[in-house]
Amino acid sequence: MAFALISVCFSQLSCQPRRADQQLTVASAGKISSLDPAQASTVNTIQLLSALGDPLYSLSEDGELEPRLAAASPEISADGTTVTIPLRTDVRFHDGSRFDAAAMAFSLRRFLRIGTLSYVVGDRIAAVEVAAPDRLRLRLSRPSTSLEGLLTSVNLTPVSPQAYRDHRDRFLTDRFVGTGPYRLSSFSEHQQRLEPFEAYWGEAPRNSGLDLITLSNSTALYGALRSGEVDVLLSASIDEDQRYALHRKAEAGQLHEAVGQAMEIGYITLLSNAMPLQDPRLRRALSLSLNRTELSARVSYGLRRPLRALVPPSLAGGGGPIWPAHDPMQARALLSSAGYCDGRLLQVPLTFRSNVPADKLLALTWQAQVKRDLSDCLVLELDGVESTTVYRQLGEGAFKAVMLDWRGTYPDPEAYLTPLLSCSNPSGEICLDGEAAISGSFWSTSGLQEALRSSDELRGAARHAELKRIERMSALGAAYIPVWLESPRAWGQTDLSVPEFDGSGHVRLNRLRRTR
């Protein structure tokens, strides 16, 4: 198997790659523990499912909504509460069963019932109905502008009711039966083999299949691409120095490099419901102490762009410089007003994910900035914790300040604001229950929840204005500090076609092919 060969060649980088056929090897970091779209959350899993399944709609490179399993644009009633989706009639699942409105309804109801990310749908969908064999109808509890973006989510890709008959109410982790251009022929946590699905309704893959391998060792990934054992390498979790080295090799014509739409934000969460950061002046001071431009240059060689908003600029209504820029003098004034400086130091534990290479570099750089600019007022005390522990303890309020990242499950501002700001039980400036608590900030403020709902019922300029208002409220509360924006990258050997990204930041694996 390809994975066994690559494991040997990591220590023998002179090994020559196999070129027996058009089977391609695509590598990335981290294991895949579940193939169930109702459970999928990691970038690697979503990338894999995008090759094995189809959403109802997808985004083109220029952000336009394009029908996939849908046959045309959604039909929305005058009051915005009924959405009818015409479906293709020439689609089959990998097990040979037919895709129709009943199959799509089965999959949506299953996701709403057991999906771990079901909050992205929230209470918007009141009912899923089969209007006709080729027409799906969604009854909404309220108008929702972001619903169209939600319908591009890979998490809502349909699965075969026949194959998932015994998994209506529980996850199926080790296999996947969908409608995509590839079918899964073997699966383990670190390797998946994909073969072209001969009955695929759309464009056939341009290669004879894929071996997807996942590893946690950045040096091994880098060496495997350099030696030719890997055809394509995806950028997630590779060390910054090696990412930049591959970028330079691509500039020199030694590799292909593709850059997708920037959809991932890096940010810092501050615990707002406990001392000392319960005081918003201290949270604002921390935000002002951070020099994003310097961080980007020193940590990522400028490959990660500074960000002063929670919503990526590529999305309509997002990306403006809402959070204040670096201003140590104003930070000092806020700290002094709260009783710090002049002999009293604010000590803030800063947690970084020890297995995410950029986190430690960010933490060290920010710590140095604070020492340079505010050494008599503020000290950052660094603590590295493995990411799975961070995610498990985040909603327990375990971290005063912690570095995280987020990529929306679909391309709409709502997919960034709701997971960080929504709260089902706000009490003044504290969120007692809801996504803001789960995300570790426990922050809310008067009018925020109403603004979130209002923004999802508006369109055009009115919606953009409301989204900006939400971001200004969030910047003032300073429970989150956006740091940078990351574009997905893929590097390929020069005997391949240049990798392509779709409008949601996924590599189009079915378009990879050898050119010689």
C-alpha cells in the first residue's frame, strides 16, 4: 500500500516514487476518525467527503451559487418561510440506489436529529417535506438569508437510506455511501483509498483513483513531497518554515502551488465571566497590545494575512477592519485605569495548542511584544496544551486566554458569528448557556442576540450594515481577538495539473491528473 511505502521512504528520501498508473497520493496532517457527515468537523474529513459526496449546491470560484444535486436555484416563497428545491433525476448512490427527494429528506432529518454541528441549522428548519419525487420542500420557522449558503455545506451531503437504514439515529464512522465522483474502497484512520464511481452523474475524475494519507509529522509530510512519494500536499498543520519553503520552491518553478479562498480565521478567546478578564478594559487592553502585522511577518512570512474582524473579507458583508489596530499607549491607559502598571502587573495565562505549529510561534511573538511595550503593566504566561484537551475543556471555562481557529461550515457570515456569539440564556454581559459558552468566552451583551437574528432575515446593504454593527459590538466587548486569516494551499509535483480550489476552499480532487 502507498502508506507503507511512504512510511519507509520518510527515512530514505532518495526513494523513487511509483508511477505505474494514474493513482495519485494526496497527503495532509492528522487522522480521520469518522466519515459520517453528521459528525464531520475537521478540515481533512470535510475535504474527503467533498470527493465522496455532493451537496445540493456549491460555490464557484467567484462566489456564485451553482446547482449540484439541485436542478435549479431554490424557490423561496414571498414570506421567506418556504423553500422548494428542484432535484436532479439522474443521480445514483454508490450502492446503486436512486437519489430523490425522499433520500435527501432522510439525510437532512438524520442530520437535524444526531448531527454534532446541528446548531449551524439551529431552529431555522421547522420541517423537511417531500413535495414530489424530484422536489424537496423546507418549512422554515423564520426567514433566513444564510440558508442558501447552508445548502452548500458538505455536512448536508446526502447518504443512501438503504445503506444507513440501521444508522438513522447513530453514526456510521468507517464507511460512506454517497453520490460523489469517487467511492470509498478502503478506510483506516490514516489512509483512505478512493476509486472513480463509474455511474457518477457529473464530470468523471481525471485520474484513476486516490490514496489519501494523513500524518501528524510535518517534517515527514514535507520530506515526502520533496522526495516525490507524495503527489499533492495540503497545507493544514505543516510548519510555517516548511510552508514558506514550499512557497518559495513553487515560485522557482519546482512545484505547483494553488491558493484557495481564505475561509479560516485565527483568533484568541478571552474568558469574560471570571476575574481578572471580567473587566472589559483589560480585554480591550490585550487586544490593543497585539501587533498583527508583525505577527504575520514573523510567524508566517506574510502568508497569513492580518485580520481585524470575525468574518472573512471574501464573504459579502465581512472583513472590514473593525477591531482596533495595535496601540500600546491606549492599552497602557486602559490598564492604568483598571489599577495596573506602576508596580502592579496583570498576569494573564495564555494557552496555545502544543500540536499546532503556528500557535507557539504566535504566543512567543505576542509575549515579546508585550514585554517590549508594556513590561511594567502586563505579563503573558505561556502554557502549551494538546488541542483535543483544549477543545474538551473550553466550555468549562478552563482557559483565561486561548488561541484557536475557525472555518465556517458554509460560506456565510452567519457561520462565523453564530458559533462564537449566539447565546440561548444571556444574563447581562454573561452567556450562561449557548455557543458563546461552549466557545469559552461566556460573553454576551444587550441587543446582541436580537441583532444576530435580524441580520439573518435581511438582504443586501441592510444585512451588511447589521453585520457590521454586530462586529462593532463584539470588538467593544473584546471577548475575542481576531488575529489573522489563512488561505488553504496545496502543492503538487510538476508532472501534475495545477491543483484547483472551489469557492468553499476545497481542493477539486477529481480534477487532478498527470500531464506527463
